[in-house]
Amino acid sequence: MIFEYKKKEQIRAYRYCAKCILDGFYQSKRFYVLPFLPKRFRDRIVYFPQVDDFNINFSKYAGIPIDKPLPQKIQESIQKSIDKTDTFDHINYLEKAKDFIEGKFGALEQLLAENSLEIDKLTIIVRPVVVSSIGSYYFEDNTIFLNPRFDRQPKDIAKLLLSAIVHRSMLPGYLKNSPDNKLVKENVWNLRQKVSTFLFSTKEFGKLFGSSKGVETILDSAYSGKLAIQSTEYLNILKNPVTASIDKIEDLSALSNKEKEIVGKLKTSKNKIVPFDKLAEIMWREDVDRNYSLYAITKAIERIRTKLTEMSIPNVIHTQRGAGYVLYD
């Protein structure tokens, strides 16, 4: 494995993020797309700093293929924005990551081989980046380029490698990593996540790198209503908002009437936190003072989430701890 810092990779990572936003990919998975890195919920964050020159014509510049150059002025603006936030100690990060991964590489290679995933004929290059989700990768012939975000732990590089190997070995028809067909890309992502999550959960992986959650698990549990609202506002600035999964409340046939009313309240209060007491009023009406139970409200939301997920509408109700819920839809 080769560990290196490349400045040109930073602009490529920015453009890759922009393309994923333009395609609606991060929005469909309900990642939080933000121009800053909060202290918490970073596994769910896509860090995409604001570059005015780029964002004012976001669709135009994001739509230019990554292998085609951007106007020089735009590239310089992106680089300046990245430089402002690039406070990471590149050398120290790369040394720690290299020592950690190389110390376990033989065992990792064996784990992959036991699952019919070979890497002995591949070149693996790790190039950490500033702008990214938790990480991304791409392929060039027999080389895999891994782009972990600089705030990620070394074990996350192993997880990223595992995802890339699964993609390359099990989905050889999609090596370009960003097929134009959105449905194909969606199916590839879903299958890759399921296989990767299974491998992360094995005892062998746990012994090497400790307990790890797959992206699907993170998206199902790591909620911040405030960050969901801020992401919505930023995506609106980029003119690439989240596409609503819930259109008509009456179409949610699996929900009870009261559950529909709760979802309706969240929908009419879109992009705002709905306090617990407002949901309590729906649940208990005139008996709210006597029956109020935060636990019961929580369980009611959990049931609604489960039913929505079964209807292929996952991850739309987000919790704001101590405050209430917001519909990120």
C-alpha cells in the first residue's frame, strides 16, 4: 500500500462530492451535506465547503466530467477554500495510518481471501482528502485509490478498502464507480453496503479493528434534527434539495390514522423541529396531561420509522435530542 498526500486530489474530491450532490445521491441517503464539520455525527456528514464562484453556477460546474478541467479561476477558488480548512497534520496522519494498516495488512489480506476477495495483484494508494463524506474510492486499471477524510480513524481506511474490494470483486460491471444510470448506482450501493456490513460484523474483522458499524446502520441511528435543518438550508442554496419521499399522507396505507396525523404534523412543519408536546397532543388529545410519556412518544416514532422503512421510505424522521423531531424530506 502507498500512503501519500496529493494536493490535486483535494480538488478531485471536491468535484466528486459536487457530482454526488448534483445526482441527488447524498440527499437520497439522507446524509447531512454541510459547509462545516460539526463535532458530532461526523459519520453522517458530507463536508462540502462553500465556494461562491463554484456554487453560483453549481449545476454547470458540478456537471463537468471529473476528468475534464474546470476553468482556472474556479479551480483556484476551490483550492483556496480547501486551504482555509485544511488544518490537518498530513505527515503525522499518514505515518499513523500507514503503521496501523501495514501492521494488520497480512491478516486483512487473509480475511479477504477467505471471503473470495483477492487483492494480491492490485496496487492500493491511500490519499486522504479534506472534502468528502467519511471517504470515497475510485479505480484506474489495477489500482484502487482510497480517499478517506482526514478526520477518520485508521481503521476507517480498512473499512474503505474493504468496500472498494467488494465493489471491484463482486460488481465488475460497474468499475467506473459512477454509472449514469441512477437506478444501477443505487442497486450497486445497496448491495455493496450489505456485503461490507456483513464483513465488518465478523469476529475476524472485529479482532483486527474493533467493533465497526456499516454506513446503513449509521444512517438508521445517528440523527440530529438541527443538522438535518442546516443541511436542508445548504442544499437549497446549492439548488439541489432533498427530493421528498412522502407526497400524500393518505397514501401511507401501512400507518394508522393517528400515525398519519403525526407524520402530517411533521410534514406541515417541514424544516422545523416539532416539539414532543405537539406530538403528545395528537396522541392523547384532551388527556395529554394525564397520559404524557416521552417513552411512549419515542416508541410511537420508532414504530412509524419501521413502517416507513418497510414502505421504502427510510431515514426521514430525525431526532433532536431533548427537543423533538424533524422531517428530513
